[in-house]
Amino acid sequence: DAGPLSGPVVRGEGVYVAPSASGAVAGATMEEGRADRDIDPEAVAKLAAGARRLFPALQDAAVEARAGVRAATPDGLPLVGAGEAEGVLVARGARRNGWLLAPLVAEVLLDRLLGRPVSAAAAAFDTRRFGSQAS
């Protein structure tokens, strides 16, 4: 059994299982300060065990691990606003909260494009808040 192919994302202690056309996808971990894509076998084992608790039918399912690197800033907020080149806007560094912040980031970018007043969110996301502009 490859787990759920459709339906809701199911969350448990330290793990979630999301359906996909090719079978269940379990996730996820994040370690601050890492810039490599090395797989941590212990983390994979914990996620697999958690997924099997939620879906016992996954007991004999094959496990394939993947790792990525998420762009992040020192304060955990994305960089949104002016880039180094004139006329360039950037939106980066949202870490794993990109999908949650997308509507707000889009609003900030639209305000910048249309020359509207800078909102409190725009100020908090400013690309110059660490002393220089993002590229």
C-alpha cells in the first residue's frame, strides 16, 4: 500500500502525511543554519515511524528521502522590496512559511509596484533592514 492517493493532509505528533498521486508523502523537518542537502537517517526514521502510526498500511512501504535548503533571514521574515538593480523587486527568504505569507508578500509587492504608501508589513519585510539591499 502506498498510502492515501487523495484526501486531506493528516497531522500527527511530529509528522504530517499528505496524499499524492504516487502515494503518501510524509514530512517534514527543518534545521536552522543548514546549507547542505545531506539526509539525516534518524530524522527519516522518525518521520517514517510517525507516518506508519497514522497509516498502519504503510508498514511495509518503501521510504524515499529528499532534502532541500530553504532560504532564510536572521529574523525569520522574508525580504520583500527593492533589489540592488533599479526597477527590480525581490521576494525571498520566507522559509517554510512561503505559502502562508504569499498573500501578504503579493500585497507588499503590488503596493511597491503601484507606488502606494508603505504598510507596516512592507517595513518589516524591507530588503534594507540588515544594512544592504537584497540582490
